[in-house]
Amino acid sequence: MKRPAIHLLCGSTGAGKTSLARQIVTRETAVRFSIDEWMHTLFGPDLPDPIEFDWMMTRVIRCEEMIWTMAARVLDAGRPVVLDLGYSRTEHRDRARRSAAGLT
């Protein structure tokens, strides 16, 4: 049996990734994972001022690891997933493609 689709949305801030993700969710009854929502919910209250890059990236990586774990469970349940994680750098996109290939 073929596994459901994994949609990896790439682009810079304001490019429309979240809007597209919501359209895909509606069209395919998919489950969406948004790094912005996870970061805001889990770490927003603890955000240092000024924002420290290392502090932020440590938490982004933790969120992404958990999102991939949850995405695998959703795929196992037969539902497609939409990963609205940004992937603004080539190495991030390449790593995401490898991770997605490992789940399909």
C-alpha cells in the first residue's frame, strides 16, 4: 500500500507557505505542522530579548525532530502531512528530502 503524501513547503518569510499549507490541508484532509506555531506555543513566553540565534536554533531543531516523529505517526495512520517548516537553506531542504524519503 502506498503511503500518503508528504508536502514540504519551502520559502522565505511572507512567501505564502502557510496559506498554501492550509489549502493543501483542506484539499487532501492532511495534517499540518507549522514550525512557527510550535515555536510560539512552546517557547514564545521564554523568548530572550534580544533574540539569540543559538537559543532559537536549538529549539527549532528540537521542534523539527518532534514534528518528524509526529508526521511519521500521521503517515502510519494513513493521512497525508504538510510540513510548513520553512526550509530556507539548501542543506535544510536536502535533509528534509532525505527524511521524507525515509518515511515513504
